[in-house]
Amino acid sequence: MLFKEEQYFRNSKAGKFSLALIILLFFSLLLFDFLKQSSINGLVIIIELATALLTFLILWTSKLSTRLDNEKIKYRFTPYNWKIREIKWSQVTSYQIRKYSPLKEFGGFGYRKKLFAKVDCLNVSGNIGLELKLKNGRTLLIGTQSKEKLQSFLTQLKEKSSG
């Protein structure tokens, strides 16, 4: 049994909006620099371009990879986590697929941490995720775009572990 999902930030509505905003902001800054000065400072333009390009590349390459099997949950949110993270099912006290509000609960999309609440959230778009309560007191919420496939996997996992 296996559940595997890859989500790209660039394919989400939030990602497309963010990318468009970066491009708009870059050209606005460029226009502002041009109108403000008779001679445009080359260093300022290079810094603005480098910042816009770096931000664009981070968003463009952001990918949430999730893999669940009978033994463990593996996830990685590049470029924020280069190392694949693993959680064994034996470390999970409970799990559920739930609806959540990315903006209200976590302040948006991406790799989010609530330090004092001991909650981590990894999401690209949407409002459905797999919530894992761990034995160490932490909670991990991993967003999904494949609710039905995930639900099917979890049902099979539960039947296999109880039977």
C-alpha cells in the first residue's frame, strides 16, 4: 500500500498570484527608480533584480512531496527541507483528514510553524489536510489535493492494522 503526492506552489492560485505580484513589484520599483532619478543607479537595479529573481526561484521550485506507506510517513517541502522527514506510524497517536483555514490558522501557505502551540503546517493550496497528533506532543498538518485517494489509503491502513 502506498500514497504518494507531489504539489507545486507554482501550480496553485496562491503561487500564481505571488509570482505575478513579484513581477509587478519588480517593474514598479524599476519604474520608480527611473522616474526618481535622471540616471538610474545600476547597483540598485541589480539588487532589485536579484531579489525578485531569488524570490521567484524559491516560489517556482517550492514542492511539497508526501509519501505514506504501511510503516511511515515521509515528507519534504523543498527548498525549505532538503532532507526527507520521516515519522513512523508508531509515533502517531491519532490522525484525521480535516478542513482548515490556511490564513486564519497558519497565516497563509507554505511551511508554517506555530512555536508555542507545537504545530507545523505544510501546505501549497486548498484547505484539506492530514493532521497527525504525535506522541511527543506536536501536531503536523500536511495539505493535500487528493483527499479521496488519501482517505482510501488511510481506510486500508486501518483495516490492515486491525485485521
